[in-house]
Amino acid sequence: MPYRFLEDVATADIAFEASGETLEELFIASALATTNVMIRDLQQIEKRERREIKVEAEEMDLLLFNFLQEIIFYKDAEQLLFTEYDVKINEKDTPLGLIAEVYGEKLNMSKHDLIVDVKAVTLHQFEIKKIESGWKATVILDI
Amino acid sequence: MPILEGIKKISDTIWEIPASFKEGMRVPARIYATEELMKEMDQEVLTQITNVATLPGIINYAYCMPDGHQGYGFPIGGVAAMDAKTGVISPGGIGFDINCGMRLVLTNLTYAEVKPHIKELVNALFQRVPAGVGSTGFLKISKQQFREVIAQGARWCVKEGYGWEEDLERIEENGCIGGADPSKVSEKAVDRGYNQIGTLGSGNHYLEIQVAKPEFIFDKELAHVFGITIPDQVVIMFHCGSRGFGHQVATDYLQVFLKVMDKKYGIKILDRELACAPFNSPEGQDYFAAMKGGINMSFANRQVILHRIREVFENVFHKDAKKLGMHMVYDVAHNTAKLEKYEIGGEVKELIVHRKGATRAFGPKMEGLPEIYRDVGQPVIIGGSMETGSYLLVGVKSGIQTFFSTAHGSGRTMSRTKARRVFEGRRLLRDMEDRGIYVRTTSFSGLAEEAGPAYKDIDAVITATDKAGLSKRVVKLIPIGNVKG
């Protein structure tokens, strides 16, 4: 799996590390990790609804911050969780841009094994790093 | 963490980290803890509380309460008072869950009377007070009405029939903080929150039925003033906040502050989660007005939940909630920033007091206390883990040392990720039931995360709090039923 939850980084919150060969893969892995904090099995989410997410930011890490924040927004505003993310990042423009097509469905307590609500993405120790095999991100989510 | 060289022991419960510890510290930091708790505290608390000490306008010390543990920006249990004229306001010093807090409600029932009905009660509460990921409430209101709610707080609810007039005086700010401005909150924040009034949320949020056993009443007279008068009296405690609305307000302004902090105001910080703006700036004031909307939303949320709890007890016991003595003791917040006046160097100054995972604890006779508690001080409600019990305390005069701030919970010591691996939700539920605590949860993994051993010893935290003179313990409350968010 392109992400793993970290046991010793945050206590009251949940920390994860995600990676990808490309920025797009990194963003998708981070989105899946964020969703996986809320639902035990991502396979339980069917692709019944489609939404388009567009975000901008001056810096790449804040672009990821804004993207993850959108996922949390849909969880509250429309009770939607997504399982598939098709992400395109425009690195050349200023500000940086992201367009994503995301697929998922409405939360259903009798169908979905829900775990815990994510309140927000924090900027504490938040970073995106270029590594040999691509990109790595560290994220702490407020629970 | 080992108690590092350079940390000065001021008393048995106060540890000081001098301003020379880190470049940029404007004041020393003080951690309130017994030696035992201090050794248990994670290293990150030290880093975070000394980061807080670098914020512009901070007065006296950056404080960490005995339940302190690592958070983001501020540690949880962090308190910082900034000069309102020269200092900053920081969402990281309040938390994403704006005005998250505790409410304690009385009954005139005894444990013996409630015990046969405990499953029925908890099951009904589980039905009537939605909890868990993305849950929505029964209140169907328009976005426009929601904007009224964030301006009016619990007052709106009582006006609409969700509660009693007397409830209002038993809430900080009488259930409605002045100056909340709906025009300063984003459409997104409204979208996230307008269907969530009356919901618990998840994580460490809960609704608990508890018993005040005679052996755990530490101050009989004060317990009486707070309405705990019969042996084995049953009370209800719950913990929740401003839900998605508050989370979005904090997220929105975190980004606003990041943009202007350095470029416009030349403020440099050590952790982006400490993003801030001068309190006396357009951005600072906008956030303050929006954040107050979060305060009112959480008062409204807890008010509607109280209404539902009363309905459940009425249905189960076939008696009116008033006849069941279901008066609220008090509603306290532990994620806020408030303007308060203090004498600093012989001059009365207005301070913006940040309390993140810390409870306001006003001493006797202080302005802002309801008449019924004016002589004794503010009730302080500290929730422990769901397995170990919670406490009712009272604010004391000596609380001035921390700008009348005290602990808010037991404080986590084990990460959620680890707790999920170490404990098994279903087994924990059965074990708790064997020990006389009936639990309903939306998530077994979520339940495992909240296991008692993932937290500090609540008794040790309260002992430190009491000994340090931050607040005085009155009653320990033992759980018998729990709805886990």
C-alpha cells in the first residue's frame, strides 16, 4: 500500500506517511489514507457518485493540504466518501492547480464499517519531500 | 520524557523552562505536573510549549496543564494569554474543534433506580443523539437559519423550545457569546455544519451516564451547591464541539493567516500550525468574529443534545424532565480564546486568553459566573477515559497563576494507531459490560482507540491539578453507561 499509519508521531491525532512515483500518485495515496482513517475497508465504498474537485495553492504542500481538506468537506457537507481518485496536477501555472475526478458514495452505517471522523488536516510536521523513488508526504490529521 | 537539565523545579507541581532554552522565546514556559506525570510527558510537549512562548504579545508564561500531551501547534493542555493590543491570535491555540466542551446534567434518580433501565437508556440515547463519522442531526434548518444559530448560540435553541430558560445562565457566556459575525464565515463552513446540530461527532467525544458514589465525594458542601445531594445520584456528562462548522472556520483562517503573517506583519513562527495574526488587525478580528460563531454553534449543539437526553429520560421513566430534576450543572469549553481583563504590572490589561485543551476555571466572586455559583466559583468538568471516571471540580482564587485555566481531561499517552493494534473493540465492550459499564458505539476500532490505558491516570492528573491550586476537586463520577462517538 502506498501509505502507512505512524504509531509514534501523534497521540490524539493520526499521522500517516504516503508515497508515489509521481505527484499525482502521492496525492491519490494521501487521499486514500485520509479516507481509510474514516472507513476500515475502502473496498466497501461503491462508485455511485462523481464529484469534481478543483483546488489551487502557491506551494505544492499546500495544494495537497487543500485537496485533502476537500475530501473532509464532502464527508460532512454531503456525507460522501470516495474510493477512486483521478488526479491531474498543473505544476507549471502560478498558482499551482489540481483537478480531480472522484468517485464514491454516501455514508451508510449499516453498510460501511466506519472508524473515526477526521476533523481537519493539520500543518504540524506536514511536508512533501522528493525522494529517490518519487515523492513522500507526512500528514497529521486532527481527530 | 526524562526531566532535562535546565528545567527548573519551582514546586512539587510546577516545572519551568527558561526563556534561554530556545531562540525566540519571549517568556519562560511552565508545565504543571507532579514528578511522575512530568516523567511520563512526551518530549514533543516541551518542543510545542516552548514554541508557544515565542508568540508575540505573550504575557507571563506559556503554560501546559497536567493532562498535557502533544498536539499540533500548541500542545493539548496549552494556555497562552496575549496582550490584546500588541499580541496575536492563533487558531492553533484554540484547536480545529472550536469551543469543544463538556456539559454535566443532574437527575434525582439513584443508581439503584437507573440500573434496571441502563440498557434501554443507552440504546435510546444512541438512537436519539447521532454519533460517528459524518453524522447529521434531526434538526432540519436552512442555511439562513443556521446563520442565526451561529449568531445566537444556545439562546436560539431555547427560543425554539429546545431547553429551559435556566439552562442559559449555566453555560459560559450565557450560551451566546457576543460579537459572532456570520458574514465572516465561509459558505463552506456553513455547508459543513448546518445539518450537524445535535450530533456528538467521534474520536474522544461521548455521552455518559455516571454515578456520584458517596466515597468519591470530596467536598460535600460544594457538591450540594452543584446539585449532587443524594447518595449514588445519577448524572449525565457529555463531550462534543462545533462539528464540521468549527473545523472549517479554523481551516479557513489558518490559510488566511499563513498568507499575511510574514508578508504583511513580519511575524515569524516555528511551526506553521502556530499561524497567527495580530489580534488588532482586520484578519485577527475577522477570525475572532468567525471563531465566536464556532463557539455559539457548539453551545447550540450541546443544547439540542441536552434536549434529546431529557426526552429519552422522560420516555424511559414516564416522568417530566423537571420532575426528574434534570437541571444542568454547567457547560464548560476547553478549546477557546476569550478576552479577559487582568492586572499586569499594576495596570489592568485586556488579554486574549488561548485555552487549547484547557478549561476556564474562574474563582469565587468573579464576574461572568452565574448567580447560583457566584460565591463558590465556577464548576469545572473534566472528562476522563470511558473506563475510569470523570471529575467535577471548582475554580479557586489561586487559579490566577494560570489566568484561571485548568486541565480538561486525562490526556492521551498512546497513539490512536497503536491503541487500535493493542486493544480489540468487541472484547473491550464485553469487558466493560462485565464491569458494569454498558457501551454502544458506532465503531469498534474507534472504541479501541479510547481504551482506558491509552490515557494518563485521571486520578493523578486531578491530584496534580488540585495540589497546584488550579482548581479543587469536588466529586469523582463513575461511568455506568456510555455512548461512544
